[in-house]
Amino acid sequence: MSSDAVAAITEPTGTDPDEPTRNRRQEETFRKVLAAGVEMLRESSYADLTVRAVAARAKVAPATAYTYFSSKNHLIAEVYLDLLKQVPYFTDVNDPMPVRVEQALRAMALTVADEPEVAAACTTALLTGTDPTTRRVRDRIGGEIHRRIRSAVGPEADSRRVAALEMTFFGALVNAGSGVFTYHQIADRLSYVVGLILGEDR
């Protein structure tokens, strides 16, 4: 995520300000192709996936699929973004701030924990996708992560702590994606890292 993307988000809104505008029919088609992409990733792998194959699975013309997804990296990045958007915000003021942050990071880390093929594809697409469209989606993913961490920390959040938590989370994802640790192990490790960063608030 670019520093500009972080700086542009001053308050958690719960919405993606860069979400493309689509009418109902376009949204239905987008969702259909996205769902077909997830199904194919669950059954095969990153290497086997193509936009044309996903289009055939979704029963849409390849040209239609390419209207929404410029490449397979773009499609997979959108898959991860969509999964991330389903992660709730942890803002219950009855919970101590470190607990809220731990819950947010754990929930995001476990998004693809039980779907190894999807997880591996997302890691590859996000780390190797260099086309402008994939980079824009990567920034939107960063925005979703930032909003969840920022809202968990609360309205008086120290931007340095938020940045440290974000860097920790992104580093954890790289570790999990490379196979050094499982996503479940990463979620556990994030718990004590939160303690180190926010220890004085416990």
C-alpha cells in the first residue's frame, strides 16, 4: 500500500472510497465472474487459472470477463479484496483497545487460512502483480486493512502505532504466504506482537 493511500484515510468509514461504480447488472456479472474465480482456485491452482477459463465457468464471454478483470492477477487480487471486506470491524468500547486490535488482526489473518490454494494464489498475485490495475486493487486492500486497524485502535489513534501494526500485519502475510508459518500460526504470533506494540495499554 502506498503512503498516499494511508494518508488519504483520516477516519474509518467502513466503505471503500475507490470502489468502481457499477449498475446492478454490471455488479451481478462482476460477482458471477468473481465467484467462478474462487471456485476454480479452490479446485486447482494459481498456475492453472486463466481469465478465459473463469469466464467459461461463469458462462460469460471472455470479452465480458476482461471488461472487469484485466489479468488473472487482477482477478485474484479482487478475490482477496472481496474476502477482506467480509471481515467485521472490532469497535466494541467494552473491550480494551489491545483486545480489539488483536481481534481485528486475527480475523484478517484467518481470512484465507483454511483455503490453501486461494491463499497461495492471493499471495502470488499480490506480490508479483505489477500491472496498474492490480496495483490499484492492492492499494484498496491496504485501505481496507488500514480502516480495520484504525477503527480497532480508536479515534485517538497514534498514527505511528497504526503504521507499526500495518507493517507487522503485511509482514505476517508474507511469512504465511511463503509457507514459513501457517495462517493459524501467524494469527497466534500476531497476538503477542500486538502486546509488544501496545503493551503499555494493557
